[in-house]
Amino acid sequence: MPERHQLKFYQADVFTSLPFGGNPVAVFPEAQGLDDDQLQQIAREMNLSETVFVLPPTDPAAVVRLRIFTPTQEIPFAGHPVLGTFYVLAQLGLIAITDGVTRVMQECNIGLFPVEIHAQEELITRVVMTQPKPLFLGSVEESDDLFDIAKALGLSKNQIVDTKWPVMVVSTGLPVLIVPVRTLTAVRSIVPDAAAIIELCGRLGANGIMVFTTVTVEPLAAVHTRMFAPSIGILEDPATGSASGAMGAYLVHNGLVEVGPMTELIVEQGYEIARPSRILVQVESAGDEIQTVRVGGQCVMMVKGTLAF
């Protein structure tokens, strides 16, 4: 069969300054003309947590429109795919940047959101995205539910409830079940039960489970996390921007970090799967109400290639 498509793609590691860290994302800068089945087939072929397809915007306020696919489905919003895509587009010169901060708008399936590209002497130092205003979708308080959550993670229920912090579903674009755990050792010992997590997330209205402890590997980090999302095709994610935004909102909302008009914190993730990640979260508040959540980090270009099919 003759080849019908020659598609250039790029792969970047996101939330890291070093190759082979962070979370890889595949970016296809020219995805016009592909149908939904082809987009999903390509994402399955790339076999990364997310693959991004760049299209012309439908809203003139945006510079591009992004469609984001896991190996099993399209998702309306995500963190590291957006940051990695804008890093790639800026590196390729498809978005003009200047030293300092270049602000642009991205269009995704849930609307328009700002992206900031930070550069110094023509080097991109950080990409930061604004996420939707957080929604606190309820606490999990039933003993049976807490037991099921602990069992799905291979933990005892006491390792969760002894923290005295709530188990909550929080969304800054995608709902995630946030589960506190008392010790770093316990977090590192987790062996996820994919089928049980899928059932729990369906029951509780979440896309995945983010487990955290305030005991960290790096002294500057506020929390150490692991993210499990088998219901969208990702057993464990190395670095999750959308869930880290929800995590930052959870920490501020529950007073687990020192809160000011602008609360800035570092989330560390990916250590257990040998992809250390450093995620910057900024939470802007007015009184007791969170106004804005931003998530950012560094990126590294890793792969330049052509997909032929």
C-alpha cells in the first residue's frame, strides 16, 4: 500500500531539566486532515501517556487548537501535554517569543486558557499554563470507601486516615481523587490494582488517584506524589500537570501549606518509575477563595522524527 501521510513529530520530556526525566509527550505540529480514528491510532502507536495534535484555532484569540489523546481515548484537558507542545512550537519558531515572558492563548476542548513562555537569551527556561478555577467536588468519608481506596493501593486504611486530612475529589480541568498518606515509605510501597482503581474512579467521579505525602525526597518540594489513571489508559504517570494543579488547590484549601495571596510550591513525582519530575504550582487567592491556579516547569527536546503511514 502506498504511503499517504508523512507526519513530522517531536517528543519532549516535560517537568525536567534533564533528558530521560519528567513525562514525555509526542507533538504533531501539523495534524490537519486526520480523522478521529487516525488520531487515536497514532496515539496508540506512540504509546505515551499523551500525544498532542496541533490544529488551527477556531477562536481567533488563540494561536493554536490542541487535541490530546491517551493510548485509549481523547481527553479534554491536560497539563504536561500543553506545556510540552508550546515548548516544541516555540523551539521550532512556530510561535514567536522574546526574552522575558511571551503570553499566548491556547484552545482546547474545554475552552481558552493562557500559556506563558519564559525565555532568557533565546533559551526557553520555563513554560507555565493557567488551569480552570478549582472545583472541590466532595470528600470521601464513608469507612467502606476509604477501605476500598486503601485496598486498591495496597495500603492499610490507617496509613490514610491517620493523616487526619481529607480524601477529596478536586478538579482544575480533570477531576482527580486526592489521597493523603502518612509516610514516604508507604507511598513508595504502593502496588496499584488497576481494576479496583478503575471501579473506584467510576464510582467517585474521578479520572485517576493522586496519592501524596508531605515527606519528600527533595528539601524544596512541598509534597511527594504518585498518580494512577488506568481508566484513561495510564497505570502510573511520571508527572501530571492537571492533577498537580488540583493538588496545589487542595493544599491551599485545606491549609496544609503556608498560604498567602500567591502560594508557590513544588510537587515532586515520578521517582518510583525512574522519571523524577519537578512541577511548579502557583495558587493565587483572594481571602479564602482561590482565584487562579498555574502549573509550569522546564522541558527538554528528545526526539525529532517522521511517522509514515
